Amino acid sequence: MRARSRTTEKQANRVALDPARCRDPILDSINEGVFTVDLDWRITSFNRAAERITGIRREDAIGRRCSEVLRANICQDACVMKRVLHAKKPAVDASVFIVDATGERIPIKVSAAILRDTDGRVMGGVETFQDLRQVEELRKRLRDKHTFVDIVGKSRAITQIFDILPHIADTDATVLVQGASGTGKELVARAIHALSPRRKKPFVAVNCGALPDTLLESELFGYRAGAFTDARRDKPGRFALADGGTLFLDEIGDISAAMQVRLLRVLQEKAYEPLGAVEPVRADVRIIAATNRDLGEMVRAGKFREDLYYRIHVVQIDVPPLKERREDIPILVDHLIATYNRVHDQEITGLSQEALALLVQYDYPGNVRELQNILEHAFVLCRGGTIEPRHLPSEVARGSARETVDAWHGMNLRTTEKALIREALAKHGGSRALAAGDLGIDPSTLYRKIQKLGIVTPAQDGRGKRAHPTRRKPSPPET
């Protein structure tokens, strides 16, 4: 009897795993991939959408372990189904990658739940997954649209820089890039060089604030053999190395008064003398300087030469701090995640809504450089899937961050857009033109969104006029 019972059980299992009997017209009509597994993680059903997304036939999937079929990046140590069966509660919208039959990595969004029999006993699990390739392609197009020679952003300040860079690059004018540390001043300088006629020649950078005068002089101008005790042979300086190209003088506000005099002469004469040389050398370079100081204020205080200031101040570009262009943060995050995935050979799909809310509200004293460090920190702790708040540095989530997360939690695209428009209008006193510029959209588009979302505009429209009477109720007459 026992042998017959085992035979009957094996026959039942073969029937249950027969692909022909695993077809379900309801599941096959769903556009999302759906499959079920038993307690041994073997696939017991596999719908038509799952076949289409993975490129694997139902007949080849039934009876195999789900990890062998999907080959997801989280199968080994962070399986969604295992987490569901262990926690006894469903998982919703986990972002992962799978590998299809051709070896292509496919981004998908996964939800999973427990399967129970009529008596309530756990008999396996069910997982649904959505193909995100079109979504990823749209995100890539959006990133490309808001990326200009490695500078990323869509804020009004950044798009204005995008607009003027090609015109500046066409000339040989000296440029001064001003901005706080970490804002990306060198990226702006490299972009000007890359767009200029000098792009096939060297781009040479030197941090003027990192070297004392004696070293900075030899770094910039070089020296001849015998110029001092250890000078056994000629050494070319940065001006010589940048010949025909661009020389980027970072932190120029930190150089001494004596070095300011030497640099002024080079800019005036277009020539310099290496240490120990008797003949001047022509300097065929374009100068781009950068500083995190207010050089105008330093001139007034007598700490920076006025004549040198006007020599390097032919064209000025101001790079705003990251906290003044928060709308750029999601685009920067996407750009950096794509970069770090390649560098670290990982498969991070993005940030959770709570984690992104924390990054958007943070003030970034270190600017874009600090955002880079925050995401690198997250990459160390998050080995795949989605970056959560627990993967971010503690200072990002400290203090008022929790309140912001609570405010953003559960917000959909409509409510998020509404909040951003309200914030931009309030920031600019109701001016739709300025708010639209900050949001990176046309004023007419902003007007349509205000109407569609039912946003009540401020009492003033930013030009000293009352807002449209239909947008606010009239105040009661004074008594």
C-alpha cells in the first residue's frame, strides 16, 4: 500500500507540472508576467506574458527552480519570494534585474505573495513582474535631454549655463567660474574646453590653493636645469603642458600677492619665463580660473589685485549650490547610479520614494561632491535592488529629515508635481515666469498645470498685480 501511495503521489506531481495542464486563460490574458512555485521553489505555472518577457517557453520553465529560469540579480541572497515566505506577508514593487534567454539584462518590478490551499496551509508562492524596459528607455532619454557635456540638470540656472557655454567656447576669452566647493566648477571648465577649437589639445588643471608659492611657481612655469641645486634637467610647467589647449587655475583666490603679479604679467604679455631661463616662452593657452571666494569683495578689501581680477573676469559663470537647484537632484541621482553601476559592476535599480525624499530635502554643504559620496556610501551597503533610507549616511536622515519623509511618503506623481509647483510659486512671489524657469518648463505649460491640478496661486502674481480672481475667493470687506 505504501509503495502504491508513493506511485500515486509521483503521478499527481507529474500531472501538476504538465505544461499543458498549467495553462490558465485568465492568467494568460494578463499583461504582467505571472508564475507560481511550490515549496521546493519549482515553477508550477508560467503565463504567456512571463514567456514573452523572459523569452523562455512555458514548457521549459515548468518544473525548474525559479532562480534557474529568471536568473535575477537577487536570487542568491535577497530573493523576494523567500522574504515573503519567511515574513508571511506580501512584497510589492521590488525593482530587480533578470536575464532573459538571450542573456539580456531586463529591469523588472516584482510583487510576491503566499499561496495557500483550501485549509490555509502554505503550498508555495506567486510572483508577478512587470517589464520596465520602456520605462528605463524613457528615463535614459530624460537623462540625455538634461545632460550637456557631463553637466547634469534641468533647473533654470543650469539650463542658462547650457545656453551660454557654446558661445563662450567659441572665443579665447578668459573665463572666471565662481561657486562653492563641490558644485562642479571643473566640469564647466572641461565643457568649455570640449566645445572649443582647442578641444584636440590638452586640458591641464592645477589647484592653486594646494601649493605654496615656491612650488606653485615651478608647477606653473617649469624650470631649467641648474636653476637650483636639485634641478638636474629641464622640467616643463603646466603652461608648457597646456600649449595650444586650456589651463584651468582652480582656487585662484588663494594665491599670494607675489604670485598674482607673476600671473598678471603672463596674461598681459602672453609669455612667461621658466625658473632659470633667460628668454621668455610664448604662452599659447586659454585661461579658465575658478574660485569659491567672492573675488569682488577681496578686491575691495585689498586682498586681490584689481588689475588681475579684470584680466580673468572677462566672462563670469556662476555655478549655484545644489540646495538652490533641488529639482536637479533626481536627475543627478539617476546619472550617478548609472555611472556607479558600471564602475562597481552592480545592479542598483534606483531609490525608494523615502530615500529620494531624504536626498531632495538635504542641504548638501558639500554640494554635488557630497551627493556623489552619499551614493557611493549607499552602493557599499546596498548590494542590489533599491537603495533604502537605511543605506544612506546617518547625517542625511537626521533631524527634520524624518518629517520630510513622512510628508513625501505615499505621494504619487500628481501630488509631488503639485507640491513642487507650489514651492516654486511661493519662492518667486507668485511669478509664473520665474517659477516656470526654476521648474524647467514653459510658462504656458505651467499655467495649464496650475489649472489642471487646481493649484491656488499666491495673492500676488509676482508683478505687483492681484492673481486671477477665479483662483482665490475675494476677502470680506473691512468694517
